[in-house]
Amino acid sequence: MKIGFIGLGIMGESMSENIIKKHDDKVYVFDFVKEKVELLEKKGGIGCESSLELAGLADVIISMVPKSEHSMSVYKEILPALNESKLCIDMSTIDPSVSVEISEMVKKTGAQFVDAPVVKSKPAAIAGKLGIYMGGDEEACKKAEPILAYMGENIIRMGGNGKGLVMKICHNALVSQIQNGVNETLTLAQKYGIGIDSYTTAISYGGGQNFYLDSKAAPIKNEDYTTAFSVENMYKDVNICMNMAKEQGINLAGEAAAKAVYDKAMECGYGKEDFCATIKAVREMQK
């Protein structure tokens, strides 16, 4: 079974590298940035000149691109190469409604389609320990799971096409609100003279302990905003969540508060920095 991987960004690079290391057949790779393709070629991947070329060569086509429009563009391009022998797995985080539209388009060719967005960030991608939420037909998800296991260790099917993405957006919305709680209460504690180390230790003693603070306390303390997951990517996910809530007629006041912080972070030019840089936006909002 030959695998193709489209999109070699921060996450895609490490995800595809894990497939190359663990899979016992050819792995094709493509990205518009040639240097990224060349890097994966050095690790054993086979570079392609386009997504369409890759889709013609691979039995399983995996995509990991930034936005809804990018996923739609990829699948429109590769449509002529799809047939009943192909399995498509889109691991991008995009609007669930767009993913459902893509799935219907792909399945008309006879190919199978699974949405399989990931949780956790770059370190987990490197280690092959991502969490993965699947959306798709049961048969397609069963076929996809061993391939996804090259990249992650916690894999769960949430339902039909688009449901993996619904869960991913709910997950990231929760993270954004936990993050906002950390940012605001840490800012308040520091105003009263409590340092970040004491704050983090004290939080660990009670019900407020959370993975976000445990993993981001040191970067925040050191003002190290090296990107593992960017502000602009979480900004995208927060906005997808707000659009989903609007579609369903649900008022999400907590997520609206998180969105206001992300709006400020983008306004301040923090988009390319790690998403823990939102604490700078919270501080800016006090001025």
C-alpha cells in the first residue's frame, strides 16, 4: 500500500516523517515549498511535483493543509485521479461543513474519505503521539486507523463525515477558554505579587490543574514564544467555533471572550508566535 502526504508544514513534516519511518512501502510527499519536499526526500520520502501526481501514485492520500479553501483546492485538483481503490484522509482543521462537502465530492468517484484532525502540537507530532478524531463511514475509518497509528496513539471515531472536525473544534475551543482562564488569573496573581512559579505550584494542588498551564508555564515565564502551535492557527479554530455556534443558534459567551483575546493578539502582530503569546494580548487589554 503506497501512501501520499500533501502538506509538509510544522505538523505535516513530522507526521509524514513518522509514516516514512514506520511504513514498509513507498511514501510520496508534496508541498508547494520545494525545500520542504527536499527535506523529506532526505529522510526517505519520494517527492512529487503536484498533488495530482501524488494522488495518481498513492493508494492512500493524506492531506494536512491550513484552511478550508486549501483542502477544497487539493481535493478538486486530485479528483481526476480518484477511484474506488483510493482512500483519502484529510487531517487538516477546517470547517466541518466544508469537509462534508469535500467528502461528498470525493465519494462520487468511488473513493473513501475520512476527516481525521489531530490534537496536541509539534512535540507530539515528532513523537508519533498525537490524538486523532475520525469522521467517516465505519469501513473507511477501520481502513484508515492503522495508517493513523503511525502518527498517533489515541484514535477515536466520532461518527460520520465531519464529526471528527466537530470534536476537534470543540476540543480547541475548550483549550482556548482554559488558556484564557490561565492568562487572566495569572495576570491578576502577578498584580498581587505572586510569581508564576508559585502560581503554577499552587494551581497544581487543586482542581484548577490543567495540561495547558503545566506545558506552558516555563515558556510564559521565559517569554519564549517559539511556535509549536501558532496564534493564527488557534484564531482560525476559535472563529470556526463561533461560526458553528451561530449555525446552531447557540450563545457561547466563554468562547466569545476567548475570541476577543485572539482578535487583540492578531491586532498586535502575534499571529506567527506560539499561542501562549495570548498572555501578552491579555496584558495589553489592561492598558
